[in-house]
Amino acid sequence: MPYTYIILIILSLCLATGAWLIFIWALKRDQFDDMEGPKYRMLDNDDDKKQS
């Protein structure tokens, strides 16, 4: 019975480490970009930038 607990603990630690590594990989590859920015950028007035 205790061997089952040890195997489950090791398995859960491996899965948690894998999930953490995938999350870090996604952060470095810019998978979580800004979803709110483009809709506000569309409303900016470009005339000010063209004059300068």
C-alpha cells in the first residue's frame, strides 16, 4: 500500500513539473499577448503622428 502512495506522489510531481515547464515555454514564446490593446489602438487618432 505505501508503494502506491509513493508512485502517485512521484507521478503528480512529474505532471506538475511538466505543466510548469509548458507554462514557462508559452510565456517565452509570447503566447499570452494583449487581447485588449488592438481595440483601443484602433481608436487612436493617427493625424497627430502624421504631422510630426
